[in-house]
Amino acid sequence: MPDPQLAENTAGAAAERAPQIRAAPQEIAPLVALTWNVQWLGDTEHGPEDEARQLALAVDSLTFADADLIGLQEVSSAASAQALAQAFPGYTLERSRYPQPQNVALMYRADRLELRELSAVRGLDDAGRAPLEARFALPSGRELFVIVLHAKAGDDPRSYQIRKRFSEGLAAYLAGKHLGNDVVLLGDFNDLFSSSTLESATSPYQSLLESQAFVAPTAELEAQSERSTVWGATVDHIVVSRSLGSAVVPGSVETLRDELLARHPDFFEAASDHAPVTLELRL
């Protein structure tokens, strides 16, 4: 069940490298959603060795993406969360507080999304990383629920079974609480939707997608050569409720791999072993 007590709020403050607010009127501009695993950001014992450069590349990459709704995985220190928030005036950042250091975070443009409620989704087989859920109001008054998640990693049978149970529990939770709601899932699912990273196995997320209540627009990226990870699999996905399926802007689903490698040839070594995945929603 959701736990209403769980996330630290860090408001964005002015900084020189901040992105410019999009000039298009809010009522016609699509809502740009992004998910990205930032690989132990802020952890001095794991991930890229140069913490300052990793943070600078994270800021540059997010500035380039210019998203309105951002789900991050592995924001591994309060200081890194604070630094990200300070780099993006006009945004708010919410970070989970579970004991596992690979925290998830949600960053959003405050003039487009008004936070009404924040909670952790408890009771799932989530490898100690409870998903972070937010309820937003859009300027139109429409409600949008957003869940940021980070599933268990590993291509071994045990990890696969944990992901499968996680998927089943998540599907049951969504069916019980969010049937008919507009929902966006932003996550590092650590597995495929078309098959699995476990050899000869089906996707552990079948129970989530076979319910017909949700669709995964980013699943199409798994068949493309531009993969979301350095090891050659696209495991970062954005899933939306069927009510939002028609709101996905055609041609907007993409992996920002080639674009960020062009900006920073050492991106996968210095920034993260994952590239952001993004899409646009016309609400």
C-alpha cells in the first residue's frame, strides 16, 4: 500500500546552466516524459569515478532533453539530488528515502504539473526499491498519476523470478487502485518486454501488459539498433495506461543514445551505462 511518508523534496534554484523554458504555449505543447538510470549518481564507491564530471554530464544531458516529466533511477545521495535540483530552476525534484542507496527520483516542471500527493508503493517484491508515486493536477484540471520504478537487475533465474513477482504485484496494484486513471510508469525495468535477458525466457512483464489496461510505446525500441544500455539491451521503458495510448505523439518515442554520444563520446563511461528514453504526450 502507498506510504504517504516518503520522499525528500528539493525545490529547484537558479543556476547558470539551466534550460530555457519552452516558448510554445503550454496548452499546445506536448508533455515530454523521460526515464533515465543515472548509475550511482553521487556514490563515491560505485559508478563513474569522476563525480563532478558525472554530475555535469547529467545536467547537460537533461538540459539537452528538455523534458517536463523526468523519472530517474540510482540518484544515490541527497547531495546529488540537491545539485540536480539547483541546476534546474522552475523544476521540483522528489527523491525516495528507502535504505537502499539506489534511490529513484522524480523531477518535474512545476508550471506544467502541480503535485497533489506523493507516496511510496509498498508491498511489492521490489528488491528494496519501492516505487515512488505522484498524483499531479494539470492546468486543465485533469489528474495524472506517475510512478517511477527500478526493478531488480540480473540475467539469472532468481533475479528473473523477482522481476516476475514484481510485475504481477504491480499489475494487481494498478488494477486495484488505478483502473480508469491516466497513469505513466517511468522505469528501469531491467528486462525486456518482447522477451527476456534470461536466455529462452519470456518477458517477466507479461502480466502487466497482458492486462490490456496498459501499453508500452517504448517496447518498439527493443527492435532498433540504438539500445538504451551500453551492454546492448533496451530495458528502460515508459508505460502508459490505455487511456493515454492515443496521446503519445507519433514519432516521439526515442532513445537519446546517439545524440548524447555525439555530445560526449565518453558518455557511457563518464555519465551512465544507460541512455535516456523519452516520448511526448499530447494531453
